[in-house]
Amino acid sequence: MAKVLLIEDDVDTAQEISAELRDRGYVVDWVDDGVEGLRQARKGGADILIVDRMLPGMEGLAIIDALRGVQIRTPVLVLSALGAVNDRVRGLGAGGDDYLTKPFAIPELIARIEALLRRPADTAASVLRILPLELDLLERTATRGGREIELLPREFRLLEYMMRRCEQLLTRAMLFEEVWKYKFVPDSNLVDVHMGRLRRKVDAPGETPMIYSVRGEGFVLRAPA
């Protein structure tokens, strides 16, 4: 099973997570200090990192930023009691792959870990695949089951962002921040318009939908069952 590096200073939380993951066959290493957590993460070997935001020694987002700065792309699930939209956007903007607000249910934590481990690797790989959907980052082409999908540049960036975060709920604020590079959420239906066009291209009539709207929340890309 996958190896997890847990960087969490709350003993009760860390013990609960570690026990549940080990019961499920995961190998878990736990550290309770940010500086030591960064050192362990830099050594490599972990398949996924679970990082608390508020840590002694070094703040969690600083750990993630340091790892991304040296091209370590191990998936990171951020844990935090800070659950406002701006906090989640900041966590993902620092290089986190998912963000879970405390308190949380253990089944949701497990589901998010499993979703991260199923994702295409965020590396220099030139093709992202979530069958039957493929995105060629070098040729700038997209196909679904062999069917060519013609995408405008913004649609391509939007689909790439979603494929790298398959099964994750993406809010409009996150999309404005990461795809449009806005530092604020404009009073606009811009995301909805682009998402509607992208969905019509990716999900042709008769095909199992892959792009879903979550009412009042955002959007999610899911692999067909």
C-alpha cells in the first residue's frame, strides 16, 4: 500500500489518522514539527503528504512552497481549522492538491487520500489521462475515446487544471485564482460560461458525463464509473 507522511502537531488527531490508515494497510510516518516534516518530505519515498497548516517550527504552507520550489510534486492534502474560501484558495495556491477543514470525518479523509492517489502524476509527463479522456500538453490536443476535442486556450487550461484535480470539488474562487490568475472573485458568470462550453465539448450526447456542477459550490471532474 501507499506510504503516507503525516505532518501534524496535534497528538490526538495524528493518532486517530495514523491508526485508521494503518488499519487500511497504509504505511504511515508521523512527525509533529514543521522543520522536521520538511526534512522528511525532501528525502522522498512518500506517496502522499498530509500537512497541517499551523505547525511549530515552520508553517504548513511554507513547507509546501519549499517542496514545490525544488520540484517535489508529491500530492499534498492540507489540514486546517481555517475553512474560509480565501484560506482554501491560499492553501491550494501554495501548491496543495486538496484542502480539508477541521473537524473532519475520517471516511472523508480516506476518500480524499484515495482520490489524490488516483490522479495523474503532476510531473513533466506530457499526457494527462483519465480514461477515456486524454490531454496532450505538448501537442495541445484533447481526445475522448479517440474523438478529437477542439479547445480554445482558456478551455485547455481549465481542463488541465480539472484533470490534475480529478474528483476534487473546485470552487469558482479557486478557478478564478488558478486559471484566470485573478486575486479577487469578480461579480461575473465568466467561470460558468466557460465551464458550460467545456462541458458540451467533453461530454458529447450519449457519453457518460465527466464534468458535474455542484449547486452553490462549484464543479468537479469525475472519471466514468
